[in-house]
Amino acid sequence: MDIAKKRVVIVGGVAGGATCAARLRRVDENAEIVVLERGSHVSFANCGLPYYVGNVIHDESKLLLATPALFQERFNIDVRTRNEVTAIHREERFITVRNLETGREYREPYDALVLSPGALPICPPWPGIRLPGIFTLRTIPDSRHMRDWIDARNPRTAVVVGAGFIGLETAENLAHRGIAITLIELADQVMPPLDKEMAAYAQQRLEAQGIELRLGDGVTGFEQHHNGALRVHTQAGAAFDANMVVLALGVRPQTQLARNAGLELGERGGIRVDEQMRTSDPGIWAVGDAVEVRNRITGAWELIPLAGPANRQGRVAADAICGRDVQYEGALATAVCGFFGLTVALTGATEKALSRAGIEDYQAVYLHPNHHVAYYPGAHPIHMKLLYRKSDGRVLGAQAVGDAGAERRIDVIATAMQMKATVHDLEEAELCYAPQYGAAKDPVNLAGFIAGNALRGDMAFAPWDCVHSTSAFLLDVRELHEFRAGYIPGCVNIPLGQLRSRLSELPRHKDIWVTCGVGQRAYYACRILSQHGLRARILSGGYSTYCVLYPEKSGRARETEVAKVELQADPVSV
Amino acid sequence: MDIAKKRVVIVGGVAGGATCAARLRRVDENAEIVVLERGSHVSFANCGLPYYVGNVIHDESKLLLATPALFQERFNIDVRTRNEVTAIHREERFITVRNLETGREYREPYDALVLSPGALPICPPWPGIRLPGIFTLRTIPDSRHMRDWIDARNPRTAVVVGAGFIGLETAENLAHRGIAITLIELADQVMPPLDKEMAAYAQQRLEAQGIELRLGDGVTGFEQHHNGALRVHTQAGAAFDANMVVLALGVRPQTQLARNAGLELGERGGIRVDEQMRTSDPGIWAVGDAVEVRNRITGAWELIPLAGPANRQGRVAADAICGRDVQYEGALATAVCGFFGLTVALTGATEKALSRAGIEDYQAVYLHPNHHVAYYPGAHPIHMKLLYRKSDGRVLGAQAVGDAGAERRIDVIATAMQMKATVHDLEEAELCYAPQYGAAKDPVNLAGFIAGNALRGDMAFAPWDCVHSTSAFLLDVRELHEFRAGYIPGCVNIPLGQLRSRLSELPRHKDIWVTCGVGQRAYYACRILSQHGLRARILSGGYSTYCVLYPEKSGRARETEVAKVELQADPVSV
């Protein structure tokens, strides 16, 4: 047993900090461990807050995963809530703390210091932003205030500012309470982390649920009517009246303490750490929403305010403090969001993120498989986008949207990516299949097949962004009745079954871009054409993808229609 | 374009054969492709048959995924149903075929021959086995006969012989039709592919649904009463009366054609093939239920009658025939079965399979996490068993049982195993998390943590099979009220929160085996004890696992009680 006890002080006791503390105790029974939390709660379920507001979770106490008393009893950890750390004295290795209840200031020495201060909701200095009825949602008290307001005033209308994950979860939960929602988002799409055409499915669902969307417009300020109602003004000069407003503009890492102490910050404004989560001061670690982490795919430094990575980082920091050989390998930023029955999940890089990182060696494929075999009742399409490296087939990212099974396929692809899989590994994935669970050729396999076929040279992709300007011959191989219901302008229709006998109708010295409903028949057609010496390429994902890429052209991007995905045309999906 | 067209004949047109045919066409537009199928249908949804019997799938036509006409039109493939191949003439490269409609025999020459004859239900020569009212379920006509029988006679009782996947799916579907079920199984457990203690959860669910189970007893024969009812006799001398009987004893590969042609068979009775699915004759390939494949984990040859591997093999054979460089890497045998709301999923090796293969370098861990965070309504436990190699941490297999989310975790672990992951990779898996989808520490992460902790030497496992005979000190660290509700005989109770102050009550020179509800608090206790110089080990999975390992001792293995899994005691599961 050590005689000199190590003294570890942790600033912030929610996800990363609490995990770090508990892990430290397991690794070192003798360490003195102190957790200082400015807020009223440690280790609370912040991901549950929208659902507490929506009364899906009835009982506030359920949000408290662990109390200071439990930390003391179970882990022999000294947890002090409402204690704010005000300064770090790096040379002398102590911090100053203010007890927010008593106002008393005191010093706390440390051998190792862990910063887990988290992030704060972004609150721009808009006129009127402090008006009553305007909320953010980050803490249990925040959610209680919002709940109490709703219970007391029974608001009929709300404006949610920001259509990211929290904004959409909050919108759904307010709608669940009977409140009519207007959603204002500065970007020209909902869910800005997603690629725009994938976010279109979310947008369709929100609209179908009666959420009023105001995209591509920003808030400029708030006013209060004499009757108490709020008016929200936008950059475009519009105004929206509402009984309440929720700001869901994202979060900003809490770095003031680190900055004041002269610790290095990164380009994205988070605390810079090494692979052991150590800051530029070798006695100070940092974890969670306040740090920048490497994106495993692009290598870019990013702010990834997610609970999973925060927990992992807390564990790595604890091990590193105890002298263990560990590394944080960066984040894939796997994430999921559910609202109005729709699941939106993603992992790794989006096309946007690749562009931002200057990466051009990639290909996107689209597919729309059913979440289980079509012959079993209740099949729903999963709209998927897979990104892979053209030069070697490495999987770079995936997005999936659907009523069922989207998170499962993203989990599989995330695991494959973690293991540095190529699309050929996805082709071979051996996943759970029974009729109510999937298909013998799972959506993940299909994504692998499509990409693998292209990598093997069995087919080539035409660029969707040139579909309206190309001089290529556009060929749609669906049946006539499908074609008539909607098609890409300029397409000629030859059903797949007639293709072999009608080859003479096709140009021999011109590119032929082939499409169908979801891409499968186009691929079959491509194989026929290219083996007959014609120059064929496919428009990945077919007309279903066209409808989200060009909703204004197709004029029928409504989810109800797009979702009518054809039965898997490939035989033997048993 | 080739002048000499390759002529490929495929024997059998369901999963592997139909996939092989369609893939061949995509790779070689010029090949002549003939599919000969003895039955009335190609490419039908055999996995859907129990659900057609149960009227979950109403319409028989939904089971037909592709018709001969579609194969002709779309793929230019000549599909002939009701044509049975009677002999292979390897030297001259032709087969003889009998048209079962006309009786005509004819020859069909081939350049490449693919055998995809499938498997037949096992039907032992028991007395009375041909009596009316005794069914097997393998083809569409089989399912139609069973449906018609049920519609016409409205049976009140049925005996299902065999409690494997098909037996259980059939039992559920018959119960769905209002029929009381007795399930007879020769093994001493249901779902013989699973380890017995994991199958216990399935057994509990079946019993809770009123299915009468007769385990460890075999059928010896059948009699018919004068009123038409059937009597089923068993080895143990019991007799069961029923209005109908379903035989679900598994399948036997159809190898007569291969055997008669002198092709090499394997030790398990299937056709032996190489990594390109080629038989001992270089002009003949074989795929699907009739072949033996290498288990990716144990390396053993196995019969794996699953649709996913069959499709993959069909694809590999087609590519190989066209001269492409491909390999079939063997199977993980990932599988899933759902009945009465329960999902049972597995991948890779079970403990049974490891023993059979003579592999001793492994460790089993048990866990019982919730499928999503406990604070969000509707959380269900997933009972999991993970097997890994002790020497290097490689994941060897996993089984999961639960009302929700089991297949998703098995898919993730299957993907990890395919990529040769270790348990440390499971620790780092970055999976989808929002409150309704999982936990920041996903069940997969938890499985990795437990195994990783052991591999790092932070804890050790006590062997469950010695729990009643050991001289070790048995310590249960749950709260007193939990302990009182049921405990392992001989256990002493010291709640975790009191452990540090009661260390003197524990023996210093004796092994201490620690248990709790699901294993988490036992691990915390272990860390405390071992850092205080005591020799502690944990009983993996805690009392929840004890209840399925020793249902007769615990006397409370009823699912309703076992399923009361404690709230995750680890803070910060947000």
C-alpha cells in the first residue's frame, strides 16, 4: 500500500467527471478523490431532460443517477455540489473554490487535476433574450423551470430556435404536451450535422407532424407583448408569436478556467489534450464536452459533445493518472436522434465533413432497403448513405434514417469502421436474420455490395449533381406505370425486362446514365449494357434519392410517397 | 464478346442456387444459365413458412420472391421447376434430369455445375410417422397443407417435436392460432445450439406462455385413436395426445446426388468444398445447406443451414466460375429467433461448441444490462454471455436474450468478430446512444469492460461450476432486502457501502468469491478487497446468472423475478 496518497481533484461531476472519479477509485483504492461541481447535481441524465419536459419521464428523481451520498458510500469519493472552482494555480498545484451556498472561498491542493466543466448552451446577445418564457435546456433546474412554466401557463405555441438534435427532441416533447411548434434554423436544412439530402427525410417527418419550419433564417431578437406573449424577429424580417421560446443553438465548451490558467486551447475553441487526455500542463487532464478530440476519420480536431466519448475520455484520464498505458483513439461521433417515430443515426464522416477536411478521395452511395424482408408485415424503408474511400474501399461514414432499424445498421457500420473495415467487409457481414429482424442480405450487406461492385469495376456511378446539365443519355428502367408516377426530366423509359431486346435504341458512343426506383434494377441494367459494349453508369439510389436531392424538381418529395420503396427486386432475399 | 458461351447448370433454385444464378448473369451476360429445381417453386421465402402457418403472413403469394418468368425476363435464366436431376456424369460433363410432370428423362450438358440441393427435414423411421396430421415444414406446399389442416379441423392441441429455432417459431405460430402446444425435445434444454443457461430464458418464456415442455425425452412413435386424434409415445414411457404433430427435428443435407457421383463428403455428412465452394471435382461447385463450411472461430467443419451464408456462398461460387479471385471465409453462424416477444440471438462459438472443438483457452462472462437507460420508460434487460480467448482477448462468441435490442448487440459483436476484434475493441465501441436507444455505456461496452478488467488483472473470475463445492468464502454485497429475497447458499451478506468498514470480518488467507445482483457491485467490491490485500474473485453475472445456472437451487428462476434487473449501479450512464 502506498504511504503517500495521491490527491486527485475533478472539476465537474456529470458524464466525464463522474466516470473518471469512479474509475479512479476502482484503480486506486487509496487515492483521495474530490469532485467539485458548480451545479446542484452530479451524474444526472442530461440526455433525458427533453423527455422530462415532455412528461415521458414523469419523475425528476429518475434523472439523478447518483447522489453525493452514493459516491461517498460506494466509492469513498468526496463530492461537493454548488462548489465552483474559480482559479487554477498550476505552479503550486492548488485551485481556489467558492462554495456557492456560503460564499466561502477556499483552496484545494491536487497532485492531479481533471477538468470536466462541460459546455454551456449558446445564448447570443440578442435583444430580449432574458425575457421570461425564453428557455435553454441543459440542467435539471432548466428542465424543471420549463415544466413548471408549461404546467402553470399551458402555452399553446412555442418557437424552438435551432433544429439540431436537442432542438428536435425538444420540439417533439413540446408537441407531445399539445404545443404547436415553429422551428427556426439558420442553416438551410434541419439537423445540420447530416448531409442535406439525408436531413430531408427528417424535414418531411417534421412537416408531416405539423411542425412549422423556418429554414435559412436566423433570429435577431425578442419582444414581449403586453399580454405576455413573445414575438421572435428574424433576419429575413419575419416575426413569429409564441407563448414560449426554447433556444437550442448548440453548446460552447466551458474553457474560461483553462484559458485563465494559460492551458492550450485548440482551433475549435476547446481545451487541447493529448492521447492520454492530458492538457498542456502535465499535471492537468481534461475530458468531455470542453475538450477537442480527433475525428477518427478526417483527423480533424472537433468538438463532440456526446456522452459516450465523454465517458470513455473520463476512463482514459483516470487510467493515465494512475500510470496505466492507455490511449484515447479519437471519436467516430456516432449519434442517434429519434422524434415522431423516425430514427436518424450517423457515424463517421458526412460528405460535408469530408469536404470541410479537404478530402476528395471518396464516393457516396445511396440505398433504400427495407428494415426487414418485405413479405413479413410491417417493413419500413431505411434510407442510407454510405461514404467510402475510392482508393482502397475504407468505410468513411454512414447515415441512416427510418422508422425502424436505422440505429442497428449504424452501430454495425460504426463497429466496422472502428476496426478499419472496407466495404468488402460489409459485403461479408454475417448479421442476425429472421423475417421479423432483417434480411438474408442485410441493408449493411447491400451497402457493401453496391460499393464493392463499383470498386471491382462492375459498375460506375454518375454524379448526381450533373443530372440536369449532363449531355448523357438518361435511361429509367422501371416499369411504365412507375415511371409515369414521376421521373427525372429528360429520362427515357425502357423497362428492365425489355432492355436486352431494345439495345439498338440506345446510343453506342455516349454515356448512358441509368436510374430506377432505388438503384437495384439500374445496376442490373448497367451490367447488361456494359457487357454489350455500351458506356453505362448508375445514379445511385434511383428516383428515391432524386426526390430528396431535388425536391423542388421532383415536386413529390413528400415522405409518404418517397417511402413507397419497391419490394427488393433481387430474388432470394430469403 | 466470347464466342464459346459458358454453360452453367445449377441444381436447386432456392437461396444459394437462385443467388448464384442471378450473380452469374450479372458477371457474365453471355453464359447460358439453367436452374433445375425439383420442387414447385424457386426463390421462395422458406424462413417465412411458420408465419404463413400462423397467419401472420396472410397471402401465400408473398412467399414467392421470384418466379421462373421473372428469372427469364430479368436475367435471361432458364428456370425449370419440377425437374429433378437424377445423376451426374462427371467424365462427360452432363447430368440426367427427370421432368416430374411428364416423366420424361433428358440430358443436360454443362461446363460448370453448381449443386444447391438444400436439406430435408429429418424424419426418423418411427412407427406411425406417416399418419395423417403429422407434418414437417420445409416447403410452400408443406405450409399450405398445415394451414389447410388447421382451417379445416380447428385442432385444439398440437405436439411439436424438437425445440430448435423452427420448432419454437412453429410453436409460437400454432399458439397464435389458438392451439395448445406440447413441446418435446430430446436434449435437456430448449434451443440446443445455445448454452443451456442462456436457453433457460427461452424456456421460462415458453412456460410463461403456457407451452408444456417435455425436455430430455425422445419420441418413439405415433398411434392414431379411432376418433382421429394422435398419440405420441416417448422413450420415458409417457404419452401425449394431440390433434396434430409437427416434426421440427432439424435438417439433413441432401447429398445423394453428390455421393452417387463420387464427390467427397465431409465428416458431418455434407458436401466438402474448398474456399471457392468447389467440390472434389473441379468442374462442380456446391453451396447452401448441403455443404459443410468452416466455422470461423473453431475452425471445425459444420453444417450451417442459414440463408445468409447460403447467399454468400452462391455469390462466391458464381464469381469463382467466372474466374474471379474470391474466397468464402467461413461462417460465424450468426442467428436469431423470436417468439412470444423474446429475441434470442447468437454469433460465433458457444461454450458448448468450444468444448466440442477441444478449445480450453477461453473465459465466459455474463451480464444483464438494460437495453436502454433505466430512467427512460420501457427498459428491458438483455441477458448476455460473452466468450473470449484468455490468452489474447479475441472475441469468440456471444449469446443475447431479451425483449428488445438483443439482435442489435449480437450484430455489433458479430461485426467485431469478423474483423478479429478483441474485448478491448468492444470497450471502445462507439455506438448509437440516446435515452430510448441505449446507454452511453452500451451493453457491448459493458461486456468489453468486464472482460477487459479481467484481462488487465483488475479482477479474476471464480468458476460457477464450483460454487456449491468450494471452500472459498462466499460474499454477497447487495443490500440486505435484496439478499433476503434470494441468495446463493452459504453466502455472507455485507452490503457494498459497508465493506470498507467491515474488512476485518473477511478471511485474509482464503479465497473470497464475491457476488451481487448482476455483477457490477461485486466488481467494485473486488477492487476494494484486492487493493486491501485480500484474495477476491467475482462470480460473473451475480445472482441473476446463478438463477439460470442452478434453477433448482435458487428455486426462483422464474423469468418474472430474474428479469428484475437492478438499475445500473454505475453512476453516469447518461
